[in-house]
Amino acid sequence: MSQLGKRYKCEVCGTEVLCTKAGEGKFECCGKEMKVQEPKPLPSSD
């Protein structure tokens, strides 16, 4: 199931998509399922 607001990235070609409507199904690119991207950590403030 695709999740609203999540970014998905193809590990083969680097294509990124943003899910704007949640629903059944999976994103695929280059014949493989796209993986959910984890948010980048913010730099710590000392």
C-alpha cells in the first residue's frame, strides 16, 4: 500500500516520486519495487 506524503526512490536509476494519494498498489520502476525514502536527519545544533 502506498502512503500519502511519502517519497519513493528507484534504486536502479534514481527516479523519485511523491505519493499524493494513498491507496492499494506499489510503485515500480526498472522492473523493481521502489523503496520508501527515509527523511534526512537534521544537523545537530551545539
